[in-house]
Amino acid sequence: MNIFIQYAPVLVIVMMFLIQQRVIVTPEQLEKKHREILSDAEEKFATLSSVKDLKEQFSDMKEKIDKIYECIISVK
């Protein structure tokens, strides 16, 4: 216990330096950064479900175009 009391000022200074240099973060700061990352990801990237829906729409359009093409060829 005496060792901790003897080195307490040094430990306090080291802890303050680490906090000041943002080496150690608080849970509030971590949560704030997490929210920022999630909002940036929502703005820049599409969700998996929307990509799947878009792929389905493309495949439906391809089928319809193929049917139209077959109808045109069969008429000639």
C-alpha cells in the first residue's frame, strides 16, 4: 500500500497524460463514435436487403426483355 501512496502523484500524472492524448477513452466517447460510424455507413452504403431487391428487379427486367425479343424474332 505504501508503494501506491509513494507513486500516486506519478500515477495521476500518467493517467492525465493518457486521457489528454486520448489514448484512454470513456464509454460515452466510444458510444458517440460508434453512432457516427453507423450514420456514415448508412449514408454511403446500401443495405443488403435493398441490393437483393434490386437484383430481383434486374432479373425480372431481363426475363421481360427476353420475352419481348423472342416475340419479335418469332414474328419475322
